[in-house]
Amino acid sequence: MSIMTIGLLVFFTGCVRNREYVDESYWLTKERGEVVYSDPYCNYYIVEGDYGYTILRATSGYKPYEGTIVYGDFSNYGYREFYSRSGGGIFTSEVIEYWLSYYDAQSGIEYYCY
């Protein structure tokens, strides 16, 4: 084999390994929420879902912006994976509080961020 062939083989093999396949049909069966509060200076954000408001803490280095539609399990505490349909990727956040009223979500974000 020539050096050029080996180089191309390594290059294309590396590209395939780094691809992440997202099964969107799986994520669309989960709860749908919209990010209604996200501040660049705070790791916490609020998602409005079917059962009220959820406060989450960004843990994966990615935090969605306001207006982003996300899918996942917003009704259980702990670290969860979520899917950002607009971003097309999966990210991890921690569910801090869920099923909150609008007032409780505002009070909670003030507690965690300020």
C-alpha cells in the first residue's frame, strides 16, 4: 500500500467514527419542552413542558437558548440526556425541580442564579 492510500484510509475511518447518529423518532416520543429562560451568566435554565416548568442545570458544556425546543424526561430528578431539535444534538443536564408553577419557577431561578 502506498502512503497516500494509508493516509486516506486513516482520514476516512476517523471521520466515520466521530459521527453521532441521533434517532430523532425516539426523541420525538419523549416530553417536549421549550426553553423559556436562559441566562449566559447562570448555569441554570427553565423549560416549559406539558406538566409545568422545570429548572435544569447545564452540565455538558452546552446550554440551550430561549426559544429552543428540547425533548427528554423533564419529570424526574437527576442527570438526563435531552435532544435539541433545532441544534440536532444530544446534551446532558440535571433536573433540579419539576412540575413547577410559573411563580415557583421564577422564585427558583432567582434562588439558584442570584
